[in-house]
Amino acid sequence: MDNYEAFVLALRLAITAPTTSEGDRKSQECINMAEQIAPLLTPDEISRAKDEATRGTNLRMSDSMFQQSVVLD
């Protein structure tokens, strides 16, 4: 698995985690992982990964899910 695939997976897991306190904790862990991977990707890869992570869902990736500005670039 390369960095792009890991980033997509972390995003997908973050947005599909159950809405329970345990799910919220797991979702935050995945967001943290995505934030650690993001500096290794280009802004275009980040944008494509967000689209890919939400493909097949009725969800849309929001920049507000992330705390570090590098993910938002």
C-alpha cells in the first residue's frame, strides 16, 4: 500500500465510523493518521483522495474535518 492508498483508506474509515463514542474515537484516530500522511502527498493527490474516499456514499468530504492546514492546501 502506498501513501495515497493509505490516505484514502484513513479518510474513508474516518467518515464511515459509527456515530458512537467509540466510533468518534476511532474516527479521530483515522483523521490523525490522514493528517500524518497528507504532507507526503501533493495538493492534487489530496483532492483526488477526498473524492475517492467519498465515492459511493452520500457524503462529501469537508475541509473542516482536518486540523492541519497542509491537508487543506
